Amino acid sequence: MAPLARVLTVDPTGVVARLTRAALDLLEAPVVQGDVPGDMDALDELEHARFRLVVLAQQLGASVRGAALARRIRQGQPEGAIVVLADEGEGW
């Protein structure tokens, strides 16, 4: 039996984690989901494990943007999928 796919969500509010879990439940996708609040936590998780999908909030902090973190993640794990979710009106 193949290991379950791993999904990581990064969002200080937890909204992205709940949306991702809801979508995966609707798809009946068996995955292991990890949830972290910020960029440094995400980079630490990614250093220790491979994730098939990383879902980021665009707004991660006062000076941290999800798009910038996505570019950084892509350098270390080019084979994984990355999605950045933004609220209406959030800039890139």
C-alpha cells in the first residue's frame, strides 16, 4: 500500500486549513494534512518532509506574502504543487 499524500497549509488565521480540509473531504481524498501558522514553521516542516501540495494564504504576516513564500518553496521542492489563496483586495 502506498503512503498517503501529504498536504501542508500555511495560514495564521486557520481559514486555509479549514477550506483545504473541506475540499479534500468532498473529494474523499485520503491525505495527511499538516497545518502551520507562518512562513518559518512552513520552511521547517518542508525541511523534514515532502508534501505533494502546499496551500498558502497570501497574507501571512505584516511583511510576508504567500507568493514570495511559494517562490522560496519551489526552489526546495520543485516537484510539489503550490496554491496561494487571497482574499478579495489582497495584493500580490
